[in-house]
Amino acid sequence: MVSYPKIFANPLYLMAATAVVIGLLAVIYLEAAAAFVPVVVAGDTVSVYYTGTFVNGTQFDSNVGKQPLQFTVGANQMIAGFDSGVLGMKLNESRSLTIPANEAYGDANPALIVPLPLSVFANQTVEKGMHVSSSANGQTFSGTVTAVNETTATVDFNSPLAGKTLMFDVKVVAIQASK
């Protein structure tokens, strides 16, 4: 007959030992499960929900409650800071991104602020803040009237987001691994 120390006969010891074993098994299981959670890498197609704000908190865009935005990471489909900001995110992970102007829409280009004669507006009433568009060489440019006088309207064809640091709250809701 095998003799065991008396400590093994104590029910409290057996319960504590069982709890320790169950705890260790749970840790092993959770670490193994985490290894199978997809992580965003370049070339993956991801779907995200986002809310974009300026540094002062003013919201300029969001797709929350709508269709998720889908894009291929690293394919230059997004501004650079957004593209690199989702790298390493896990499925269903949320992250806040701060994207400086040079990784977003760049600085405002003074050459894109153009005085135009009022005659090009074909008898329209032109007002400050009005959005206009122009086509040249098969491309369409849109801008905002920033000033008007008796003969000209100054139109800024820069992106309204140019020169600004942008903040995004992003949640990855789908990851399709690249093949």
C-alpha cells in the first residue's frame, strides 16, 4: 500500500490544488486562443468603423451606424497615417489615432488658392463659403469660395482637411488575410 503525506488527506488542500491547476489550464487556454486572433498586416483587406475629429473635438466624418469602410492596407487607398495606424490591430480592437497633416492631406498649398473672375460663374450669385467645382484635363477639382469682391472670387481648392492634425477613433470589424 502506498503511503501519502497527511496533507493530501486535507480537503482544503485538495480544493486549493485543484483551483491552481484549473487556473493554470485557463491561462494556457487563453494564451493559445489569443494566438489565433487575426492581426492586421500589410496586404490584408480590413473593414473598420471610424469617427474623425479635429484636435478641438469637432467631428468632420463618421461611418458609425453605417456600412464599415473597407480597404486594403498598404495599397495607398487611405491617407498614410490611417493606413499605418491600423497595422497590428486585432479583430474587434479599437484604437485612437492622431495623424499629423504630413501623414494626412499635407499642408495647404498656396498655389491652390486662386482668384477667379466672377464671369466664370455664369451669372450665379457667388458668396463666401460657397462650394464650387472646376474641370481641367479630365479631372474635377472642388473648392470653397473664401473671399468675394466686385470682380473676383477667391477659391481655395485645397482639401478642407489640408494642414490639419486629424484624430480618428477606429474599430476593426473584419480582417481578410491577403493570399
